[in-house]
Amino acid sequence: MDDEAATLPAGDQYDLAKVGAHWQQELERAQRYFKSWVDRCTKIEKIYLQQQADQTSAAKRRFPMLWANTSVLQPAVYARVPQPVVERRFKDSQPVARMASELVERNLAFTADDADLDSVMRAVRDDFLLCARGTVWLRYEADFEPIDMGVEPSAADDGMGDDPVSPLEAITDERVCIDYVHWSDFLHSPARRWKDVTWVARRVPMTDQEFDKRFPDGRASLAANGAGSNHGTNQTERAQNEGKTYVWEIWCKTEDYTVWIAEGAPVALEVSEPPLKLTRFFPCPRPSYGTLSTGSLIPVPDYVYYQQQCDEIDNLTRRINKLTDQLRLKVFYPSGDGSVSPAIEKAMRPENDTVMVPIPEWAAFTDKGGSKAIVTLPIDDVQKVIVACIEARKQLIEDVYQITGISDIVRGDTQASETATAQRIKSQWGSIRIRDRQAELARFARDIVNIAGEIICDQFQPETLMLVSGIQLPTAAQKQQVQMQMQQQQMMAQQAAARAQQMGQPAPPPQTPQLPPEIQQMMQQPTIDEVVQLLRNDSVRGFRIDIETDSTIEPDEDAEKQRRMEFVEMIGGFMQQAGAIAQQTPMLVPVMVETLLFAARGFRAGRQLENTLEQVGAQLSQAATAPKPPPEPTPEQMINLKTAQVKAGAEERKAQLGVAQAEIEHRTTVEQARGDMAQQALQQFQTQPSSYQ
């Protein structure tokens, strides 16, 4: 991309002629780069479809080895539609991340069905097996409808239509489209590795109506240059291309723009910024490659490695068929005017079923040697040659199986004398050669789901996310409204208590506002605003959400049922053991709750119950750590307690009586002492009155 023609000026004004000339050169250079591979794949596709040019009676006698091998490998490398799985990279307790994962996963599952991902993957699989390369292209589509806001024309609008006000539009439907791209309609810049590719392009056939709708001003450019038509090389291609215009859609990473250019046109139709902001820029994943070298991205089809053996097999098949035609009973007998010849001719006629044939001149017949008078061709030698050809062809077929690695177990061919262990070993080792193909298609499906998930996270509106997934989440405004209502109810209760206190009445007991169960459940869920904010944030989504796929190799209708049964068995066994431990050591309840959540997050079936398990686990942990009330006493303990209370009461009363008696005695002693002192003072006054003067 060092050409000056590729450099675009800043802003929206692009030199379409300059850009178009540059990209025509780039496309021609890439087509020359892939020409040998395209020619080879064209021949292989004709062999696979039995569309060779030499369709004579002899040439038609071919052994369809390529078709047979491809039919065996098709269900072995891909068998079912990939199931999207969106998981948090760090499976901790994050309600927002968990809900975001669930929303994206359900939207991806709907996208896979809506875009018919299964048929797309099967087409890619066929290209992968025949041509060693298959790819797709992803798009984002949305339907809009205008919103009538009822706005009157402004005073600045003079009614001449020079400054029309575009009406507001609302998205009514949005989707992710996954388009299959034929192996001959995909190009990219020559490079050794995919990370070094600077641009990708696909050829899109458009009808006149589609072209005029997409490029209203592009028809004049095509008519002036006579470009955009591709009639094809045979009758089938010409019938398919009739009335269509071929347009290249190019995404250039180095210049960060997209180009639309008709095939063969010197002027670009459109140059704009990429409609999608993807992490890896390209709207297509790395193609599913077969055999590649480290020096280029030109793949080598598998058929190339056993094409010579297939040609020899075809030659032997033709030879066997020709020799088989010679396996006919041909009889030679004497002719002439003799009386024996007509009888022999009559006996050899196919319509003659008579066992006994009369010979008029028996003596003449015996004189000529009897049966020696009839001579047949030596077909035994022909039969031996046919058997030898069949054995040679069988050995060539075995050579092809050795080259391709298709064992007899993969083909469903086995022997009754083989043990189950031998068959199991052959099954394990026979599939090693195709495991790389299985992993490559699984990687390709994962990349498709990854790009589709990125488009969903970046483009889909909150209403679409909830509508497709069937999960209804509250908005931040709805939660705030409920909280305001609760605060109003609390304020009303406080005001009622204050009025009652002013009037001297007992205040009513404080009550917590009770919400309906559905409102309580709504308040416990994260808001759609939080979920969308998480999805829109690339850095957060990068380590919070991961997108993987299930196995696409062996279909198993009971897989989901088996996962659920394993999850139920795990939960049941764990709870049975944890219950006994919790009764003995309540302090271990939080540890067991976290262990249960750790195990449940590893099951796909457990993610739907994860929220409930977290709530129940929090309640159990809180109950285990809270102080417990004393246990209820037994009847014997109640009797002993009552007896102890009676004894304590008696002792207390006794002690109280002792205190009262002592106080009475003290008072009596004090009164007696006072009386004695008064008596002594009286006697002293009587005897010594002078002492008081």
C-alpha cells in the first residue's frame, strides 16, 4: 500500500477515479497471485461434480474416488451447527457480567438460527475439503421507520426544500447476517501469514434493482466503461450471471476505509469509513485453511496428493469395463450348404429353449468331430485379466486411503474377526489424521461467533437485546422510581407517628414498606443500562466475557440432558455431604457455599440457577454466623429449674425475715437503752438536785 494512489485526503471528499485505478491494480495483482490455485480448484470441482469436458462413453467410466472420500470426511469434520457459549473469564459473583453473558448468548443462538449458520458452515466445509479454503462475511442490518414528532417548520425554512429537516428514525429490527462467500469470490493481499494481510475483498453479484438501490449514481459510470458484467466460462455460469453486476467490496486495514468498485471499472463507486468498528478490523474471520506452507497463504487441496492414483484408478476402471464387455459367449461353427450347419445355428439361437435338437445327418456330424465342430472364444484369459485389474485397482484404492488417512473404521468398514479392543484402537488412531481438520473448522466457527458477538455488543439496542433473549431487565429510571415510592411511604409513616405523638396517642410501630414479589425480584436484578454499559466497554468486555463454541464434530441429541443429569447428581451428592458437616461445624457453611457456586459455574446447566444459589447461599451463611438462641430445656431440666427457683425463693424469704427480726431487736435494744438512761437521770436529779442548778 505504498502507492500514492492509495493515499486518501482527509475528510469525506475522495478522488474516486484515483482510488478506483489503484484498487483495480490491486485486484488484478491478487488475481494473478491466486491464478494457479483458482485453475486447480476449478478442475477439482469439475471432477467432483463429474463435469469433465471429455464426456464420451469411454470417458464416463470413472471411479468417483474424490466424491467418495469427500462424502466420508464431510460428517467427520463437521456434523452440527455450533452452539454459542458466552462465559465470564473470571467466574466470580458479578450479577451484571452474568446477566450480560446470558443476554449475548441468547442473542447469538437466535442469530445462528436466523442466519442459517448450519447451511453456511456446510458450504464452507465443502470448500474446505475440495479447495482447502472456505470463508464467510458478516454484516449488520437494521430496519428503520420515521418518528413523527409533530414539529412545525421553522421560520428559517423558506419552503423551497433547500434545507430539509431529516425526520427522526427509530430502529424496528436489527440482525447480524452471515454470508457465505464462494472460494472464487474472495481475495486478499498476498502475504505469508494472515496477520500480515492488509486488505480483504469479496465479489458480490447484484441485480439491477439491488445495484440501483445501493448506488443510485453508479449506473452511468458502468454504462460509460462497460464494466461490471461477468458472463462466465460455461453455460451454467452464464445463466447464473445473466442480468447481474459484479461489485467488489474491499476493506483496507492500513488506510481504515472501505471501497466499493465494479469489476473492471476504473472509477470507484463509493469510499467510506468502515461501517463496523471491529477488534480485528476485517468483517470476516481467518479463512478455514487446509494444507498451508509457511511461505504463503495459497493452500494446497488434498486431491492434489492422490490425483495420480485416481487417474490410474480411472484407467483401470475403463479397462475393466472394456474387458467386461468382451465377456460374451461367441460360438464359431462351419457354414455352407451342408445339412449340419442349419441344425447347429438353430441350437445356438437365444430364443431356442429346446434341450434336444435333432441332427438330420448324424453321421456327418460325428465325422466332423461332434462337439469339436463348435469353437468358442477363450474368455477364461479375459477373466484372468479382469481379476488382475481389479486387484491392481484395489491396491491403488488402499494407497489412496493411506495417503488421505481415511481408515476402515472411519468408512464404517470392519471385519467380524476383529476384537472390540482392536476396533477401538483403530478408531482412536484412525481419526488422528482428521483431527486437525476438525479443529480448524471448530476454530473457524468460533471466530464467526466471536465477530457476531462483537457486533451484537456494539450495535444492538437494549430493546433488541431483551426482546430476542426473552429477558426483561429494569431500567435505571424504573429502579429509581420504585426507590422514590418507598421513600415516600417511609416519610408518610414518620409523619403519621409525629402527629400521633403530638396528640398524645401511642405511636404506631414502624413498618417496612412491602413490595410485590415481582417488584422485589426486579429490584434484585441489574439494570439494562448497566448491562449495556458493560457490553459497550471494550476493555471490560475483553476480560469479562469469552465466546466459545461447542463441539461441531459428533452430534449428540442427549448432550443437554446428560449435562443436566450430571449437574443434578453433583448438587444432590454435595448437599447430602454438606448438610452433615454444617450441623457439626456451622463455621464451614460459607466455605461450602462458595464451593457449591464454584462447581455450579462450571456447568452450563447450572448458570440458570446461579442467581438462586447465590441468594440461598448468602442466607445460609448469614444464618450460620448469627448468634443462636439457647436450646429449649427438656422436661427434667424444667422440673429442676422450678425446684431451684422455689428453693431460691425460700432462702430469699428466710433471709428477708432474718433481716426484719434483727431490725426489731435492734430497735428494742435502743429503746431499752434510752429508758435506762432516762431512769438514771431521774434518780440523779432526785438525789442531787443541786447539780442541775
